[in-house]
Amino acid sequence: MDTEVELSRLLTTAVAATPGVTAVYASGSPVRAVLRVATEAFGRDDEPAKVAVTRGDDGAVVVRVTIGVTDGAPVPATTRLVGDAIRSVLLERDGAAAITGIDVRVCRIEEGAAPTR
């Protein structure tokens, strides 16, 4: 299995388990966004690796994730918790690997949705 896909799956699981997160959406190109909308419309969401992971030639990691959040938790606090969860997985898995960036984007705030924890 491709190690970046495996890492993306681990990160997707960690992000989804973060308090205040209601959904994890596929990050990446506009084509992926269109595919995401189409799969949601048909009730299918079977892409387990939704967090985009890019590694530079020097091994430094950039992570991009798009999430949905509940309006019952402060969005800045939720995005910080997501960043912390990502850092934790990267440190546990890659040790001292340099983290160049963590880009957390919120694309949906769900009214009345219960936090995941």
C-alpha cells in the first residue's frame, strides 16, 4: 500500500474523531470537489483517504484538510484541535519529520449538529 495513502487514512480517522468535527471532505482539486458533491448526492462516501498529504524532497510534510463543524463549538478552537490531532499523528508516525504546513479549511458549519465527542 502507498505510504502517503496510508498516512492520509490515519489522518482522516484522527480528524474525524476530533471534537466539533462533523465531517471530513476530500481536499484537493476542484475536480475532487465536484466528485465529492456527486457522491454525497447519491449517498455514497467511500473514500477513506480524504486528507491531502504532500512531501517535499527534504521529507517535510504539508497537510491539507477540509472539514465540516458543528455550530455548537467555536470554529477557531475546533480548527486548532484538528491541527493538534494532525501533529500528533505525524509525530507518532514520522518522529522528527518537519511539518511545513497544516491547512485546515472549514467548508460547512452545521446548525444544531452535535459535536462528535
